[in-house]
Amino acid sequence: MRKLGKRVIHFYNDSGSLNNAVAFLESIQKKINYLNLTVSVEGKNIKITLFGSRDLQNLAVERLKDLANQYL
């Protein structure tokens, strides 16, 4: 049986650049298409909520961390 759940991840836009934040969100949209996710942005805070199986969530978290290191 697959374990389903929800995971919330927070990122902070240290670069302060709106262009980098937009590029980060666009790359998320392209690279993580195997899970349902919602994104909310308030100022420099980015909150991402992942819905789906835990193994796919773990894969997505690793990809999100790599993208965040690249853009934020």
C-alpha cells in the first residue's frame, strides 16, 4: 500500500531578485509534474505544499533543494 500524505516546504529568497524567484517557480512547474503541489509567495517567503505518495515527495524535495540552491 502506498503511503499518501502532504508535506510543506518553506524557502526564503535570499537573492532578493524577483526574476530569480520567477525562474525558480517556472523551473518547478517544468521539472515536478508528477505530484500535485501548491505554491504561495509572500514577500521573500515561498511556501510549497506537496500532495502525493511519500517516495515521490522525497524525490521532489531533493529536486526542489537543488533548484533553490540554483535560483535563490
